[in-house]
Amino acid sequence: MSSSRILPRLIIILGCAVIGAIIGIALQALLITKTAPEFCSIAKLVAGGQLEFNDSITWREQQQDFYGTIIETVESAEMSRRALERVKALNPDIDVSDVSIRAVQSKGSAIINIIATGSEPKYTKHFLDALLDEFISFRQSIREQAQGQVLQRFLQAVVAKQKDMEDSMEKLVKVRARVKTADTVSAKSEQERLAARLISQRNQRDDLRLELKTMEENDAARAPLQTRLRALESEIQGIESDMQRLEQDLFELRTATEKAELDKGAYDKLFEKVEGIQSIFNTSADYVAVQERATPAFENVEDMQRSIAVGAGGGGLLGALVGLILSFLILQAPKPPQIPTAI
């Protein structure tokens, strides 16, 4: 292509691009003037989660889930509805207008920026403050509800264990009141005394039996010995009965004591577990707090500048394309026939 064609083509393309950019700017300016101004207010939340550091992937996934849940909750229609009701309750004289909410996490930090955009600056700021208060209140109620459900289950178990412990202790008291030797030392002492007495009486009985065998049936001294033998046998039966009763009483006492200690240990252990759960809830690192409340609403000038830039760029590109087409049509058109020069 000759240089005589390049320069005109560039002039046409640039001219059309400039005209297109001017038209785009004019259209965007006209659109902006007809559009109601928008005002923005910004607030900040700081969030921290109690995470399991099994590995880096799990940690990052839990982080994203935690922050994603916060962002989704803040942007939800339910939070906007609650904020609207709160603004109406606290500021009944203020005019209500539409406000859009957008939450964005600052890259590489635990800061979540909440941007409220509305047509009225005062209402936009009040709405964002109300949204912050409703979100914190909602989150606190969720935590308390979850804590209450967990503690309720454990408290029911604690009450049941306490009832078992009280029943066991009451039974132990009754057994101790009925059993004469209510402690191990006294029981062993009584068993040793009865055992020694039983051995002594059995020895005397055996001696008498042996002595009676050596005596004649008609011996006059035989009668008192038989009387004494019957008395010894009766006493031996009494001692054996006392030892059997003592053994039974000790068995009941030992069983009741072990049951009471076991139930008390289970109750104490479960009670400590409930206290530990309560402490975990109170000191949990899972928190969301307001770092900065809503700023005074300012006009969204940045969007106006962006709109004008988009209009200028789009118009310029469209104009350049039109100029390119025109340059081809104009510069490649056939030349008009020339009149022959007179000879």
C-alpha cells in the first residue's frame, strides 16, 4: 500500500474515533444526569475462626468457609429486612429508600468490608449501622442457641447421674444403719473374734465327744458332759450364724459403697465435662466483631468517572471501526475516467 493512501486512512480512522469518543462521553453524561446520584457508606468487620490445623489445605478451606458464611449472611435478604425494621424503630421520622449491601474480604486479612449503596446519604449510613447491630445480635443468638442445645443435653445427663448418686448414697446410709459394723476395720476385727471363738468352741466340743466315747453308757458322769456338749453345739451354731450374717452384711455394705463411689465418680466427671464445655464456649476463638462502624455516606463519584471512561473508550473503538470501514470504501473506490487531452 502506498504512503499516499496510509495517511488519509489514518486521518479518517482517528477522526471517526475522536467523534465516537465524544459521542460516547455525551451519551454517558446524559445518562448520568438523568440517573439519581448514589451514596456509599463503608463499615468493617474483623473475624477470627477456631480452626483445626491438620494441614494447610484444610486450614485454608475452613478459613474460606468461615468468611464465606459471614459474607453470605451479611448480604442476605433476612439481614436487610432486620436492618430495615431496626431503622424504622429507631428513626421513625426518616424516609425509607432502597439500599444495596455488598461484602468484600480484604485480600490476605481477616477484615470484611461492608459497602452500603443508596440514594439518600443519611438513611444509607443509618441502614448500615443497623445492619451491623442486627448481624452481631443474630450471630450472638445463634451461638447462645447452639451453646444451650449442647449444654441442655449434658445437663440432662448430669441430672440423671446426680439422681443415681443420691439414690446410691441413700442406700449406703440405710445399709450402714442396719449393719452393726459399718466400717472395714471393725468388720475384720469382729470376724477375727468370731473365728477365734468358733475354733475354741469346736475344740472343746471335739474334746467332749472324744471323752464321751471313752465312757460307759451307764456312767453317772456322762449326763453333765452331754448337757455341756449340747450347749457347745448350740453356741457353735450361733457363732456360725453370726459369721454368715456378718459376711452377708459386709457384702451388702461393700456393694453399696462401691456403687455409691462409682456413681459419684461418674457424676463428678460429667460435671467437670460440662464446666469444660462452658469454658470452651466462653473462650472460643470463633468471633466476629465490628472494627469500624458506618462512615458518613459519600457520593459515588468513582462510578461516574468509570462510566465516562467506558463511554469514551467504547465510543472511540466503535468510531475507529467505522473509520476503518469508511477508509476502505473511500480509498479503494474506482477513479473517475479522465478526459483525453486535446492533440
